[in-house]
Amino acid sequence: MHARKPTHDIDRWSVDTIEHVSERGGHCVFEVQPEEGDTVELVVTIAIRELVVRGLDLDAGESPIGARVWYRKYGG
């Protein structure tokens, strides 16, 4: 998961908009909405969440909802 467009293997990444962020079982769950299809859940560690949110260039306290993120399915 990346906050900015990856520089490698571009065709292997998807880019979607964050619709919801929650925590489950000690992990962070980003729900992203593809242009077509069902919502995708991206489950990452809290440390990865912090790296992604920092990379989004948000103002202090601003929500990441509505921001675009790049991601690949595990093993993809």
C-alpha cells in the first residue's frame, strides 16, 4: 500500500479512494472503493497505517477519507 504513485511495476497496482478507516484485531482496515465493483478491505498493521497517512500530505488532524491510495493484493 502506498500513499503516492509507485515507481515500479505500475501495471500491477490499483488506485482507489479511501471510504472508511477502522481498527480490527490490532490492525488497521482501509476500505477503498474501486470505480467498478465492491468495496475492497486493505488490512495493514498500525505501523503501515502511520506510514501511509504521513505520506498523504494531510493537514494535522485531517482525515484520510477521500484520499487516493495505491495497493496490490498480497502475492500480486
